[in-house]
Amino acid sequence: QVQVKESGGGLVQTGDSLKLSCVVSGPTFSSNAMAWFRQAPGNKREFVASINYSGGVPDYGDSVKGRFTISRDNAKSTVFLQMIDLKPEGTAVYYCAAARGRTIGARPEAWYADWGQGTQVTVSS
């Protein structure tokens, strides 16, 4: 069974940087696309970034483009989300999601089969 576990969230100030990590158990990590989503209070979960199985073809949501970078280390079964210039509207629970049997990423939540519990990021103004 695949397990997904995020870490690295916390309380930061506007303009700060933060790096999230997500470790995925199971033998197929390096074959599957990965993504990050986030959900702010009262809002729907939204797409943040995705990356294909080999670390290429990153895709970003419009609100984070240019400030967030997704990457992965297949040897460590880990995907990262580097966030710079954080803004208060970035306050949300950030979720890591793993595709299953899909090498390329996509934006719809339904593309991803396995999800973590989320890590809270709070950006104070």
C-alpha cells in the first residue's frame, strides 16, 4: 500500500521562503507523476504544481508560477516544493499527491490516486 507523508510546513512571514517535502512509500514512486495541491479555509482544494516521473515537465498554477518550484529525488522517493516570496494568500494546508500508473502530471485531483494528510503553511502579514 502506498503511503504519502508531507513535512516542512510552519508559520512564516510574508516574503519568507519554505521548502516542503513529501516521502512516498512503495516501489513505484519513480514511475509515477507527483503533484502538490493546497486548500485554504473555506476554499476548494486547488492545484499548485506537478512533475512527471523523471523530474521533467513541471507545471504550475497561475498563482504560484515564478515563486514555487517542484522537484523530485527518485533515489529517496521524495518530492519537494520550494516556495519563495510567500504571501498571506498562500496560507493553506498543502497536500502531496501521487499518480498511479501515470508517468505525466495533470491538474485534476482525480488524476492522483494516493494523498497525504497535508501540512499546514501559515503566512502572516
